[in-house]
Amino acid sequence: MKRRVVVTGLGAVTPIGNTVDVFWDEIKKGTVGIGPITQFDVSDYKVKIAAQVKGFDARERLDFKSAKRMELFTQYAAAAAKEAFEDAGITAMNYDDKVYKAAGLSPVPLEQSPAMIRLMERNMLATMGEWKNFTRTTANAAQRLYIEQCDLAYNHVMTGAVGYTQAIKEAVNNVVSDGVTVTYPSGRKDTIETAVARSVRTGVAQATGDISLKRMEEMDWDLVLVSAHIGARTGDGGENPGNHSFWQGKIYSRSGKSKKFPPFSLTGYGTASGLSGVNCRHSFGASDGEFNPYAELSAQDKVDKGKQYEKEQRQRTYERRIRKTKREVLGMQAAVDNCNDEQTRFALQQDLDRKSYLLQKQNAAYKDYCKQNDLRELQDRLMIAKWNRQNAAKARGAAKRYKTAKGID
């Protein structure tokens, strides 16, 4: 079963281009982004080449006062996110404006509408504010976790509960296993990668929605078309905003005054669980009251009775496990590389080999599950911060070492 996906906004900061247009032009030319490393001294390193971002100037893309307080990689992410917000607004407006023009109206271009530019900036700044909170809270959590595990290891050794090597091994395992998470006011916890991805996805969706609604107000337009997709979440199964399958793929009345179409408020727009809420993949725009390309898709989803949603949720579980194991492997790799005590290093290496083998099995199980259920493998959902090809190669080598030691084919 093929899934339809709505791309609401694109942004790029890459080794071959720092905007989407430049990036795509360079891809078509076959441009290679790999070259000599120039951003730091590589005299003591075997590897002298990398794919670096080139020609990036934060002053051209961001508020310089805010940019000065960001790490470089955060500037890259913020610049790409800003472009995605702008692109999302333009994409939404282009579709809606065709409907308005067909009705004989003359909508003003997005870049000429101060009100809609302010809406876009408001949503973008709100998302950037979330990022700052993530950075601040996770930094404090990381420090606390490190100190707690060091204290625990010291107490274990001093009381004779465990030996020096075992204490260090347990401390490393606890740190890389627990990791650093973002805790929301609701009490929900997410890893930093998941929290940032959710923040951007939700922020872009909300910016697009707010801009579309503002345009409808300007055009005095009442009818709204909401998109649909197979595998929409069902919530508690009732007729409420949390059940996306219930409200997707329909035409609504923005004012709620129409006798033919239900009120837009049924979608729960503006709430965390409803349309354009947390992790919602739906979009909406102006409707002519007749054409509805999503009606059939919505009907198919109802026949599916949530089976596709359940498959995708199971897929999310596989992805979370892989990300967790990657973080553990990454932490163990750093511990092994920086350990000077031979006995402790050997013990840590054994744990790393075992964990790397687990990662290999999880990756194989994920591929098999996706293939069996006709799901697309989503590599972006398997990514974690600072995991690169070198780490992946080390993990494969460690897994091979484990299989050889255990006689596994």
C-alpha cells in the first residue's frame, strides 16, 4: 500500500548548498561536497577530508544577536528550519490562491502581507524558543546524570561492594542507557532528537495552518478542505479531535454557520491532539465546496479500521529501540576510546561488542518488518546526534568480533 505524504516546507544547509534551490541545482550537476577539512587542524588525524558546510554566514539567515548564543550546528538547524517555515507558508498560499482566483478574487502575495509574515515569524520564534529550552534543560540533566553516576561508582568502590573495573563499567552503562531526555510539563519524556524533530514538524504545520486561516479571513472565505492519509490515528475511537480518522478528508465551515458542512472546530485545530497538533501529518486549505481529492482515501482508511496505524506504531517502536541502542553504542565507543586502564578497557570493549551485535539484529529486524508490512524504511527516524559513518563502521566491526567470539554465523 502506497502512502501519500504532504510536504509542507523544505529547508537545507548542506555541504553542496545552503538553501533548497542551490542544494537541488548542485545535486542535478552532480556536485561533490567532500573536500579537505579546513575548519580545524587535522595534523594529528588520519582522515583529512570531510563533507563540510561552506560559505554559511549566520548574519544573512538569522537574527545575529540570537545566533551569537548558538553553537554552529544549531545555527545550521535554525537556518534550515527558518527556510522550511517560509517555504511552508508559500506552498500553502500557492494552493489556496488558485481556489480564490478561480472565484474571481485577488489575493495578495505572502511576501506583501505583513500580517501573514508576522504569523510565520511568531510560529518560528516559538519553535526556536522550544529549542533553547531543550538545550538548557538537557545540559542540566546531563550534568546531574554524570555527577550521580560518578558518586555511585566512588561509593561502590570505597565500600567494597564492587571492584574498580566493575564500578566504572556500571557507571558507563548507566549513563549511556539512561541518556538525556526532554521532560514536558505533562510528564512525558522524549530524547532530544525526538523532541527537536517533533518541535519542527509541529511548528511548521501550525505556521502553515495559521497562514491559511488568515488568508481565508482576508478573502472572507468559509469552506476548508482537510487532507487525509491511510493510517490516521484513531485515539479512543470516538467522534472527537483525538480521532484523526474521524475528521480527516472532509470539507468544513470555518465559521460553523454552514448548513451543508460541519464546523471546522470539530477537527480540534489549535489543540495538541487535533489538526496540526503534535506530530499531526494532516494539512488543510481553502475549498470550493465541490472537489474533494481526499474523500476516497478517507473511506479507505475507515475500511482499514486502524490496522495501518497499528503497523506504523509498531514501526515507531522498532525505530525507538534502534535509536536507543545507537546512543548506547556511541557512548560505549567513546568510553573505550578514552579508557587508559587495560583491564577496564577490555571489559568495556566486551560490552560494546555485545551491544553492537544487538544493534545489528535490531536493524535486520526493522528491515524485515518493513518489508513484510509494505512499509517504507524511514532512515531519518533512525538518526541520532553525532552518529556518522565512522561510528557505524566501528559498530559493524564490534558486532563481527562478538559473533566470532560466540561462534555465531
